[in-house]
Amino acid sequence: MSAAPWFEDFEQASLQVNGVEVFARFGGRRDAQPLLLLHGFPQTHAIWHRMARQLKNEYYLVMPDLRGYGDSAKPPGLADHANYSKRAMAQDMVELMSRLAFDRFLLCGHDRGGRVAHRLALDHPARVRKLCVIDIAPTLDMYEATDMAFARYYHHWFHLIQPQPLPETMIGGDPRAYLRMFGGWGAGNSYLEPQALAEYERCFCRPESIHSACEDYRASAGIDLDHDRESRATGQKIGCDLLVLWGSNGVIEKLFKPLALWQAQCAGRVFGERMPCGHFVPEELHLETAKRLRTFFG
């Protein structure tokens, strides 16, 4: 991937971790706290491009593409989808940070990246100093509360989990149109830079990328729920302080009580704030989001 102007001060590398190759950009203040930023669907690390410019002088930023996304590896899904479980993705990230010589780090995830971050904080509590999740409620709570309203808003959850090759074939007929309709990325979305949209299209509109995205969601509707139920049955909770941000115009606000749901899953202090935007908080309100992270992370 060629360096976009926003990332010209950052290094990039593809590193072998946990049996897969993960692409990442990293840079900023080397003597500062490391901050791992995890993107969601259907995007890449490029969602952080505006915030990176705001935070690079205060943190050492690590911005990977999750397995199955961007320029990271996209292995075929296993029968039980375990290689796209949030546990596997979290292990990727822990090993990535070890490769970069960071034992402990700050962690922030948006959308699917927030779900990976949640599992990382549960499986590797000693590695995470503080955690921020953006515009999600816990996966198990969301699935268990499924009703007609949720199914209408989050129809993609139930489409993408269908057995292959049904969703892959349907999306593959016109992946660019699917991507733009899914994100609402049409005319008038001034918060989305053309370069970012072009990057998302480059990475998503490939058969292996579509398959990997489906596998991510298939894992969330199966093996991830098993892992979440096991964690709750043993009383396992997030051990560090937690910041929850969500958009006032999004589905999380409409259908869930995100702060209360996360408070129930965290043994540390929990802070939360409703942001005046939709789902893509880091791009829609990058200045405000960067400010919240500075205040919380220190």
C-alpha cells in the first residue's frame, strides 16, 4: 500500500504474528505511551487518519488492519470460524505489540475493532492500561436482545452470517455499490475524505476480503458468543478503566443503554459520553474524539 499523505510521518510494515501476516502503520512520540487503534467493518486502519494527526505528538500510535481486512492476511474460514474469532484477532494484536516491544499499552477500538479490544482486555488483562470502545454494546447483549427493530437496523449482521457462498456471491455482484450503501457514503457526507473512501473500496472490493468479512461476522454469531458466555459464567470482567463513546444518531443510542451494559462488564471505572454524530465517530468528530481520548488516557 502506498503511503497516504496523512500517514507520511509513520512507518509501515507487514509482520508475521499468530500464524498470519498483519499490516500496520506506527509512529508518533516513541517516548510516549503506546496507543493501539483498531478499526471496524467495512474499513481499514485508514479510519484513524484524522485522529492520527491530532494524537501523534502525544502517543506512539499503532494502527493495524485486522486479519481479514485491508492489507492484512485473509485466510479461508475454518468450519467453526475460529480463525476469525475475536480471540484469534486479539491474539494477533497482542503479538503485534510484542513485536514492537510494547508490553502494556492503551487500547481503543471502533465497531468490530471494539469487539476485538473487548476480548483482548478479557484474555490479556495485564497488557491493557486503559480501554476505549466506540459505538458498540457488548456482542452477547446485542444478540440476546435481538428483535424486529434491531434486525431491521442491523440487517447486515444476519445477512453476513449466512453460510457461504450466499452473502459472498450477493455482495460480490457489485461490492462497490454495497460498500457505499452500507456506509451511507453518498453525496453530502463531507466527513469522509475521497482518499479514505478510495482506500476502503480498494481493500473491500475483492473476493477474499468479502469472504473474510463474512467470516468475522459468522464467528461473532457463534464461537465468539461461546467465549463471551464462558467469560460471564466465570465472572470474568474487564479489569482496567473503560471509556465508552457512541453516536447520538446511531443504532446503539436508539436501541441500547451502552453505558449501563458496559458497566456490568467492567470491574474498573467506567466513563461514557454520547457524541453528536452517527456511527463513524472517529471520522465524523475526529477533533472531539481525540480530545476525549487525551482526557481519558492522559
